[in-house]
Amino acid sequence: MAEETSPWLLLIHQLPPHPAYFRVKMWRQLQALGAVALKNSVYALPLSEETREDFQWMVRQIAAGGGEASVVEARFTDGLTDGDLRERFRQARDEDYAKLQVEIQTVHKAVAKDPDKAQKEDAELQLAKFRKRFAELQAIDFFEAGGAAEVRTQLGRLEAHIAPGPPAGKGTPAWRIEHLQGRTWVTRKGIHVDRIACAWLVRRFIDPGARFRFVEPKTTQVKKGELRFDMFEGEFTHEGDWCSFETLIHRLGLEDPALHSLAELIHDVDLKDAKFKRPEASGFDRAILGVALLHAKDEARLEAGSGVLDAFYAAFRKARA
């Protein structure tokens, strides 16, 4: 039996040669929608009611400008595969994230070099713009490009430099474990290093009966009482240069030394900045990659990944002892 393919929306269009500004305007709108070019006059988006409406609006504008356009629902059976097309979307977003990273790093270096009041005020304005741009990119990041995590980290570092908070592990935890029982925890679909580790931590040390929802962040409404982790504006997510796993540990005041060793490992693998230079990072990264390759469903990834985390946690406990 042939594998089920995914439906896509294609915008097939022909623009008038003049005026030139109209062609530029249409191109910019397609970029803003996150559409990927298959050919010069054919653009693709994953099928949804929202993307259908976006392309239909483009058709009306193109027709009003003297061009021709149609929207087609399609499935690829030969040549280009769904996996190929998803990778094109990820590469396009990673290019956008990389450009944003450069801009953030430039401002960060400037404020670090000359941290006077005026410089910090300008950096605060830039930070607001960066956060807005990041939110716009996440809205069109249909297939979870990897560059988002590094942008989130860079934003946290810039914010921490402008208005530094308390040192990691200091102060009163903002949450108490007894208040987190019986909750549903929500995170993005396609869980990998940080999200697998957070879910493992919740079930292992916070609430063994915790429930999880793995969602599309752009289209899912969070219900009252649910807790988000490793999501933009979530209750437990990246803070400063912490990954979400580190945030959970510090915010809950978990003092287990083996957990802190594990947090350093998760940080190095997830953020790829070699901050702690954990020698186990390469092996752990390969193990979690294998889990992701073997299991497409998130619950299966969590179960298999939990076995990996149990093993590393046990090893860290023995080493500490």
C-alpha cells in the first residue's frame, strides 16, 4: 500500500510585466505568508483554512493588478516528496532565523561594549522589534525549523544584559511542586531534546500522573489550568541563556546535583553553545536523534527518550556518589 501523502496548496500565477513595484509587492507578500517557491510562478503552502484564505486573497490582488492566478489543492506522488518540501520550508525559515540572529548579536555586542543609558534604551527598542519579528517568523514556521531555539536564546541573552535578573539557582522558586499536581502540560509537536527532557522531568520528579498535549502552537488554544513548556511565552521556557529544562529546575528549586549535571548536558546539546563542555554531549545527542528517527509519534518519543534520560541520570548519580 502506498504511503499516504499530505495535501498542499499551490498558487499558480502570472504577473503583468509592468509596473515593477507590483511584482515586488506580490513577492514580498508571498514571503510574509511563508510560501516556498517550487518554480518562478508556483508557490506552495501547507493546506489549512488560514493558508487557503491567504492564497485566495493573493488571487484577488493579482487579478486586480492585471495578472492571472489560481489556487490548487495538490498531493505529490512522483518526484518531489512531502519530506523534500517540508525541508524546503525549514531551510527558508532557518535562513530568516539566521539573519535575525546576526541582528540580535550586533545589538548585543554594542550594548556590551558601551552600556550607557542611551545605548540600553536603544537596545530595549531593538529588542521589542526583534521579539515582534521572531513572533512573525514563528507564525510561518510550519515545520519547526531548528534555528528558532538559537534565536530564542539570543533574545534571552540580550534581555538579560539590558535588565539582568537574579543569578541562576538563586532566589525563591516561582512555583511550588504541590501546586502542579493533576495538570496538563502543553508543548510543541515533534518533541526533541529539550521538550523530551522537560516531559521526563515532570513525570519523574513533579507529577507521575501528568498529562501531555503535543500541539501546533499557531493554531491551538491553551485551556485554563494547562501549563506550557518550551513554547513562546510559555510558563516554563527559555529564560536568559537557560534552556527550558534548566528553567524548570531553577524555578522549582530542585537541588539534586545529578539533575543539575543533566541540565548542563541538555543545555549543551539543545543550545549548541558548549557552555558547560559536557563530554557526554555527542553521545547523548546521537541517542536522542535515534529516538526521533525511530518514533514519529510524540508519546512514543517520550517513552523511548525517558529510558535514555533514566540511564544518564543514574550514571550522574553514581558519579556524584
